[in-house]
Amino acid sequence: MKSLRLLSLLLVVILVASPLAVFAQGGDDEMEAFVSEDEKVTFMYPAGWFTSEDPSTPFPAVIVANSETARDKLMSDEDSYPESGEVGLFVMLLPSAFLTLAGVEVTEDMDAGDIAEALAVALLAPDEGEEAPEFGEPDVLELDDDMGSVGYLTLADSEADGVFSAYEIENDVLAIAYIATAAGDLSGDEGSDLAEELTAILLDVVVTISYDGTGDELLMQLMGGGPAEDESGDTSSAPALDGEALVMERCSVCHTTDRIFSAVKTADEWTVTVDRMIGNGATLNEAEREAVIAYLSEM
């Protein structure tokens, strides 16, 4: 089964070609504001670029591109890619608890760069037979006024080169941003200069990201809601819960379902496993928990 890891999907969405036209719209220092439809997400981006919110994700996600054509391609459901000179940037917000869900263990001796690297490695772990991305050394941008720090690093695979960043903003919200170029563009001396340009653009955007909400709200969006209710609010007459559907929806956020379906456990063992996942952040109410355990026990 193809991995459902989040960034593996994002890499496909935001592949870009030659970034030579990165400043084609607007001046180097010109920025304008993005405000989401619900007015909860704001950030600054290069003036003259084009933005669209991505409705395919269960959390705030925005695509930014340096041309309307490139933006439309990136928003398309088809496997189409930007042409030379088109540049793309992807911004998304996740609950900080997603670090645990992604298997990233944060220790006291880790700085923001280490966390960004660990998160990128966890999210971009290749499926069997695929080549793992190459990661550069992580770096840290220290911010003023107790705003924390941004961790970032370059990465490259057979399809794209880019710069990945992670920044924990207010209310336990994690801002992740990724800007990418065609494969090989960040290699060599010229590639080094280009990497610096792209990193500067990325960080200029990341440090302005703001979210008028909480990490708990994002976690609920990411993991899904509770059982259906009738108009009176009574759940007793709600349709029987589909354990398989719940497993596919809630348990594939941070790992593939292959590991689930290949396991052989008793009902008691599945109960321990499901409760551990709930402790790690999986959102299941009591009825959903029982439906999942029943389905897994009968596989």
C-alpha cells in the first residue's frame, strides 16, 4: 500500500521547475498579506504572487505560486507540473501534538533545527523500493521578543530540491512550510546561491504566519469528529459505526495501515494498542474506540 504520510503527498503537490523567475513579480522587499476565508490564518508573501487555500486537507493549507498558471496547476487534481520559471510554496498549520503522532520524540537537548530535521525525516520516510531524500544540515533562525526559533534544512530527491521549515507558533500550533525547485537545482556553487535565495523567501513568509485558533482545534480537524447525532443531539439512534472506515481515517495519519493489517493480536492486545494510540493523540470517543477494537479483533 502506498504510504499516506503527509509530506509525501505535499511533495507531489508542490514540485516546481526552474526558480530563475522567483522575483519576476514585485521587488525583492515587497510583501503583501494573505488572509484566509475564515480570517484565522494570516501571513505575508511576495507581492504579485498568487494564493489559494487547499480544500483537500483537513487543516489550514495554502498554495502560493509566482504565476496564476502555476497556482492553477498546483491546485489541479491532475498530475501536471509547472513549467520552467514557475515557483511554488506550500504553507500548512498542524497541532504541535502532531510531533508525537509522527513519531518525533522531542528531548531537552534538541533545538528547532533538530526538530525540523526529525519531522522531515519522519514525514518523508520512503515506501519500500523508493529512494530516501537527501537532507542538508539543519539550521536555526532565532527570533526576537520571545517568539522562539525556526528550524529549517534543504532536502533533495529524484523529483525535487527544496527547503523545509518548522516553527511552533502561539497556542500549540506548528507551522510547516516548504518551497521547492526542480531536482538538481540546489546542487553545485550556483545551487548554493539559489538555496540561500529560496531560504530567505521561505523564512520571510514563515516568521509572519499567525493563526487565530488553538492546537486542539486543529487536532480535531486532523483526526475527525465524533459520531453522528440526530436533531435532538441524541447519539443512541446514530448508525452503527464502521470500524474499518475509522481505522482507515484515524489510524493512517502518521503511518501506513500495512502494519495494522499485518498484525495478529487478541482483543485484549488490540485494546492495549488502541488505548496507547489514543494516549498519543488519536481522537476516538468511546463508541468509536469500541468499534475499532471490535473490527481489529475480527480481522
